[in-house]
Amino acid sequence: MDGESLYLAGYDNAVVSESWTSVVFWAVDFFARSWDNFSAL
């Protein structure tokens, strides 16, 4: 899976399962991506 698919799958999984582990996994991944994008500026 490419990064975007994995990101979307993580988001969908968090929404479907509503488990805090999935939400945390998605949030950490989201902020990691945001930080990478910010650092690239």
C-alpha cells in the first residue's frame, strides 16, 4: 500500500471501529505527516 492509501485506511478504520487505538494511530500518523510537510517548507 502506498502512503495515501494507508492513511485513508487508517482514517476509515478509526471511524468504523471507534477504538481509541485506531484513533491514536491515525492522529499520530496525521501529525507526523503534517510535521514532515512543515519541515519541507
